[in-house]
Amino acid sequence: MTTLQKNREKTRRLVVAGMLSAVSVVLGLTPLGIIPIGPLGVTTMHLPAIIGAILEGPVVGGIIGLIFGLVSLYKAVSGGTLMAPIMMNPLVSILPRILIGPAAYYAFRGLEKLTKKHALSIGCGALAGTLTNTVGVMGFIYMLYAERYAEAIGVDPAAVGYTILGVCATNGIPECIAAVVISIAVCMAVRGLGRKRKQETHPGKD
């Protein structure tokens, strides 16, 4: 790869990271980003991190996930929800979000190498990224704030583990379905545009 090609690749990654980070911020600051369901919410804010990771690698996905986490932390500091005091901890609001990108990318790349099926691999990456977000956030809540969480939502502390599992299933399933469908559609569309541009630039080459 020439120096010019390397510079173009770096520029493309910066542009993609910037654009998807901006989308993540917009989602985080509008009702489109988090749809409230009880004390939590079904989020779409993880989608830019997943898409960025699949298209441009784990570092880009991690950066977008960091933006997602910082927006979540900002919303927690701003207050207004039962979960705000818990989400002020970066282990809950930021760390799982940073890991969305790497999880999505390596699941995508691993399955693609095995199956050579691009759409299936994208879906697997989206599923891995979504589960990393949901399980990561709820897992840290259980480990660090089980009693506080139980008190906030009004359940018996002895049953908080089952409650969290129920939340993971209730929120996680629709988030996984949405992530798989949207990620496949977006990533396949971008891949198609990339191939078309390459063919226009280098006729006869795929």
C-alpha cells in the first residue's frame, strides 16, 4: 500500500468515525436514541458503534462507543431518571460501550473467515455488539448496585438477579433484532457503493 493510499484510508476512517459519532450524539440527545421502557430504555445509540466497527475496524468502533458512553454519562449527570445515580459510574455508562466496537468487529471478522458469508457475518457482529452493551451495562449494575437498583425500581433485593435477567431479555431481544436488520442493510449498502466506486475508478476490477 502506497503512502497516498494509507493517507486516504486514514482520512476515510476519521470521516466515518466523525460522522457516526455525530449520529450517536444526535441519537443520545433526542428521543430516537433511547426509547424509555420502565426504569431503562431500549437504545439505538449502539448502532453507530457497531456499524463503524464492521466498516472500519475495532478502533473506530471503540471511539464511537466512547462517544456513546460519554453522552450516557452526560445524561446521567444531568439527572432526571431513576437510573441517573447508577449511570454516573463510568464502569456502567462508558466501559461496556467502548467494548461494543471490538466485540462487533471480531465476531464479524471471525465468522466471515469461516463462512465467507458477508451478510451473515454482519448480523453476527451486530448481535455480539448489542449483547456486549446490554449484558455489560446490566452486569455491572448487578455487581456494583444490585440493592440500589432494586430499591429504585421497587423490587425485592433477593429477586434483583432475576429482574435484571428479565430486563436483559425484554430490552435485549428487540435491540438485537433491530441491530441485525439495520446493520446488515447499512453495511451491505456501503459495501455496494464501495464496489461501484472501485469499478468506476478501475474498470474491469472488482
